[in-house]
Amino acid sequence: MDKIAQDPNIKLRNMLIQMDHPKAGKVIVANSPIRLSKSPNDSITPSPLLGEHTEEVLEKILAMSQEEIEGLREKKVI
């Protein structure tokens, strides 16, 4: 990994970037290899925390109601 981080091509293309993670602090992550001159890629975010998107997935993708989600919480499923 140290050799990869020091590779001139990796540095030139800015393939490793540092960002703040809410629990881990500053972390180095792989940048997107896609480079479009008129569309910068600003969508790189830290890894989600455990359960961070659970409710959103249950609601929007699985179409569960708040009552159903609360039932899962009560049963300690989530």
C-alpha cells in the first residue's frame, strides 16, 4: 500500500484523498477514477455508520410504515 500511495501516477491523478469520518477521524480513501471536464465528482463520502441508512431503506425501498419500523425496533431486529 505504501508503494501505491507513492506512485507518481496515483499522485498525479489525485487517486487518494483525505476526508473526515465521523468516528474514525481523518481517513484516506480511493478517489473516483472518472474525470469529466464539465462535471466534477463531488459525491465521495465517508463510509456510512452501522445502521445510518436503515430507516431510509426500510421506508423508501421496502415501503414500510413507521409503525412497522417501530415494531422491528421493539423486537430488536434493528
